[in-house]
Amino acid sequence: MTLSTLSPSPVPVRTPHPTGPSVRGPLPGPRSAELLERQSRRESNARTYPRRLPFAVRRARGSYLEDLDGNVFLDFLSGAGVLPLGHNPPEPLEAAHRQLDEFVHGLDFPTPVKDEFTGLTLGMLPEPMRSRTRIHFCGPTGANAVEAALKLCKTATGRTDVVTFQGGFHGSSLATLSVTGLVSQKAPVGGRMPDVHFFPYAHCHRCPLGLERDSCSVNCAGFLERSLTDANGGLPLPAAVVLELVQGEGGVIPADPEFVRRLRAVTRELDIPLIVDEVQSGCGRTGTWFAFEQYGIEPDVVVASKALSGLGLPAAVILYDERLDVWQPGAHSGTFRGNQAAFAAGVATMKVFDRDDVLANVRARSVQLIGRLKELRALTPQVSDVRGLGLMLGVELADPVTGRPSSGLALRVQREALLLGLVIELGGRDDGVLRLLPPLNCTEAEVDIAADILRTALSRALSAAG
């Protein structure tokens, strides 16, 4: 979307919470428009979010954002999943402030706060994994951690090939782009990492093999099993298999549990390290600390980043089985891997999760929000699917006859929702999925506000489409 002005909606929305969203006029407002125009002249053309969410932020707290023109938005994007406790949560913020006065940049030197962060992070793993898991602090992005995981597995196995999955997203660096499914993003970039093999990802709502739902026997798992074990199948034994258990950018698609179990069984049988990318699904987003816990598996490598600090301060780690720890000193480094303020905020965040039983709230609000989102099906058959785990949820909009994504409708819904004070993102094939990543401590009232806005936004978008 360009920076053209959106007209405000006259449709009333129920806002039972006194601090609910409030949009006072067209978007962007004049002060936001000034910064957006300056940004368009000075920043890279690769910028994304302000194109479809045209406002400039003044401040934020909890589940709410305020722009420069006084408009208040309920933020169900949460920094693309970076903010598990919403904006500026008090305890992590205070912990980061205290740490700033002590020591900030630590390379990979041990410090008390890093030691505590390490202990708590390892303690979040299921009991059988804790004693045999090593942690490596990467450069402070999810993409760097995925790169570290790939390097680790290639080094440990001496192999070169990597298996990944259609629809997956693992980052925008050269290697992570190579294992990402989005063709339009990778097509302009030559010289990508070789020996990458894409396989179908289990998504029974829209079978990647084109089979009817009632004829599916998790055929994609069988296809992968045969490919890995067939001596004449053309696929060398890979260094790693990497996947998201919930594809985020790919459209909020939880993997089929049987697919995951069979994948873990065949990789274990063939001694192929399994990398689980939990950059977005980790740190409580799905209702358990890591999504893999809900699938009854133990991966060899876990990648975590986004919400690690709980505050938006960058940090990234890989957690891996000690048998893979064959690196030489300096094999994967990064100048900013010792962000002490992020560690302090992360410690405080994990303590808040424990004290306030945030994971229980994730599960409760997930049931509530999924139930409300399913009500949207009564408005139009273009609501093709409502899915997700925990508070990582998506609403797929698609033509009920052809099955093609209703991208135009999704964009209109996002626009109308913003005018009514709700920030959401789009994803999936052709951006046909409404994506919701609310704060994990969001309230029952805030979920109802968001659901009411989405219902009104969808009604308005349908009316505008004729």
C-alpha cells in the first residue's frame, strides 16, 4: 500500500475496556504523514511495515500503541512476535535499566546475568534434554542463529545437503534465504547456498500433493521417508533437516503431528540432525515454552530469538545436543552476542512467566480467540480456515470455488481493522492470511475488542467489494 490517506469508518465498534483503541481521523494523520514521507525519501526501498500500516509511533505500553497524532491502536502484531508481554513491560524494563548502569557489551565473557539467563533458558527445556544440551550465543538475529545451526550440523556430520520445506521462512540472509520457500524474495539473489532440497510440508487443509483430505495418510511424510532411504532416490544423506513446527510467514500453519513424529523417527534412524526453528513459535507463543513440546519430540537443535529478551532487545541462541559440539573456538562468533541488557530483561521475563502463569493465559486466550475467529465464517464462505497454536493464529481468506487466496479481501480487512484501531499482519500465499500475534498476557477484554473489530472490518471489506 502507498501512503494514500485512508478514510475513517463510521461503523461503531464495542470497546468495553476504557483504554481501548481510538482512531480520531484519516490515516496517516498529518504528523505521521510527515515522518512517513521523510522515511520514504531516506530509507531503503526494502522497508515493509509502514507501507500497509501507515503511522509513526510516539509511544507504547502493554497491548497498545499511540501514534504521533494521538491515535491509539490495539497491537496484535507485537513487533512480529518479539514482545511476549507487550510493550515496555515493567519488570524486564527495570531489569534492563539496572543492567545498563553496570555492564552492557560483553562479547562472550561470562557474567552473573548471562549465567542466570543461561540457567533459566536451559531450564525451560523438557527434563530429558536439559542435562545434554549446550547453548551457543549467536549474532543477535534469528537469521544468524539459523545460519549457526546449519553450520553446526554441517561441521558435525561432514555432509553438505540440507532438507527444508515448502512454505517455510527462516530469514533473509544468504543461507537462510536459501532454505526459505518464498520464491519472489530469493529469485533476485544469485549464488545462494547449494544442495538445498525442498519437500512438501504437511498442511491437510490445502494438501501440497493435491490429494483430497479423506485420502490423506500423511503422504508427504511417506514421500520424505522414501526419499531419504532410497539408495537410488538422488538425495544424499543430508547434514540436517530444518523446519518450523508452525509456519509463521507461510500462513500460520501448524505441522500435522503424525508428520512430525514420522519425520523425527526417520531422521533419528538415519542419524540426521533435526533443526527446529522456534524463532517465532518459541518463548511461550504457542502455549508451551517451545512448540516442539506439543509434538512429543526432542529435536537435535532448537533455534530461538525474537522474544528471548521479552523487551525487544536483540538476542539469539541455539540449543543443541552436546554430541554435536565439535566446533573449534571462534567457529561462529558475533560482536554483539553478549547483550547484557537483553539477558537481564530475559531473566525478568522468564520470572514473570512463572509468577503470573503466562502460559496458562496463552492457552485460555487462544481458546477464546479461536472461538471468536470461527464466528467470521458466518459472514462469508471466503473464510476458508481458522488455525494456529496458542496465540500464533491465522484466518485464511480464499475463493470458495477455486481455492485461490483472496488477497484483495485480506488487504481490505487489514486496512479497515487499522481504521478501527487494530494492528494485524498478513502472510501466507499471496498474503491471503490474516495473522494475529497478540501479547501473551493480553486480557479477555482485549481479545473481545480485537474480535469485534475484525468482524466489523470483514463486514466493511465485503461491502466495499460489492
